[in-house]
Amino acid sequence: MILGVDFGRKRTGTAYMDMEIKIPFPCELIEESNARKVKRALMNIIEEKKIDTVVFGLPLSDDGKESEWCFEIRRFAEFLLKSVKVNVVFVDEYGTSKEADIILRGKKIKNKKKNNDLVAATLILENYLNYLHEIK
């Protein structure tokens, strides 16, 4: 099982996917800014869903360069790896939040911002699938 993570300052969206069926599903929204609490929540998901790979989205710029926030995401991934044995992968998440906005536009959903993070995590897993397809 694979976990997609849209790591944020206030909220972290997650999605999971079984590589046999290759369909990502929204998982859990972690409404927390404290890194230790986010780590604990991710550890619980990893254990519950039997995750072996965690895919973090990196918000690369238009020209593919990493921002300061990308450094923070990589640092958090290292922090997570001190407590769990999983593979960690980073994929470009450029545009996933805007795409999530488009997907949710017109839907009668409470708290679209919160749902946006879950949809973005699902799109991060789709980007990962596309990446795997490209390298074959």
C-alpha cells in the first residue's frame, strides 16, 4: 500500500492506494501544525493501512526548482523515517491544489479547503503513477 501526503503548515491531506488496483482514495485530513502530532497521525495511518511507501508532494516552481517549503517537506520526511520503516518518494505536486479546486468547484461540500487537501493528496498519488509509467 502507498500513502500520498500533501504536507501543509496547518493541514496535511492523505490518500492511499493499493498498487494492484492503482486507484487512489482520500484517507484522512490531519488538522495539525505541530510536526510531532502530524508524525504520530501518519504513523497510525501507516500501521493501520500497512503502508510500505510514502509519497510526498513537492511544490516545485514552474521551472522545476525547489522552494524553501520543499526543504521543509524533505526535513519532515527524514523526521518521519526515524520512527517508521517505509520507502519515501517525492513527486512534483505543482498544480494539484488548483486542480483540486477545479474538481471541487460546484460541489455542495462543506469545508472545501479541507477537502481540497484530501483531493490534492489523491492527485499526488496519480502523479506518482504517471511517474512510474514514464520510467518504464
